[in-house]
Amino acid sequence: MKASLVNFGRAGAVVLVLFAAFVAGAQQRTSKADLTGRYEGSAKNAAGEVITVTLDLAEKEGAVSGTISSSHGDFPITSGSHQGKTVTLQFDAQGTSGTIAMELSEDKLAGTWKAGDDGGPVDVKKVAAGQGTDKGKS
């Protein structure tokens, strides 16, 4: 009788460990959304001017690349990262380095941007492929 209880206890422990690993893996997959795609919205500068913003992002293994298009010009993302809900982008604003620090919530990114002495809030939402602004078309 004791031997069967010991075997049951070991088997139960193995099942619990496997279950815990499965749950942890499932949580990692659902909490780490891929950022790849187009995000549209707006930002404000220190003067309170509303700036239209489009982020075209590509993510690979936590590294983020792409471009920022705005009513003030287009800027390459020089480096970027995505860890948990935190997204950080560095960009080149015509010789001035800038940073955007945002938090991911479902299909939205919100936070702040800074370039030189300017900066302010930024808020963008992911748009479906084929949606959004068609630049250069009239």
C-alpha cells in the first residue's frame, strides 16, 4: 500500500510540474504580443501642436525596427525594444536623436516622445492591413 502511495505522489508531482510549465508557457505567449504592423494616431509637442503620427513597426525577437512618419517628416527608427508591455524606440530626427517610450495595451501604444528640447504625449492604435492613410495619393 505504501509503495502505491509513493508512486502516486511522484506521479502527481510530475503532473503538477508539467501543468505549471504549460501554464507559464501559455502566459508568456499571450502576454507578448507581436508589435509588427502599422499604428496611427497623434502626438503633441511642447507648444501643444497636434502632430499626426504613423509608426510602421517590425519586431523580431524583441528588437523593433521601422519608420516614423509624421506631419513633421519621416524618421528612421535607429533601435527599438519590446519587453513585456514596455516599448522603447530611438529615432533620428534629422540629426537630433529622439526617444519614444510607450506602454502596449491591447492594440494601442501610449506614452511620451522626446527629441532635443521638444516632446510630449503620443497615442497610436494598430490599424488592419490595407487600412490607414495612403500617403501621396489624392
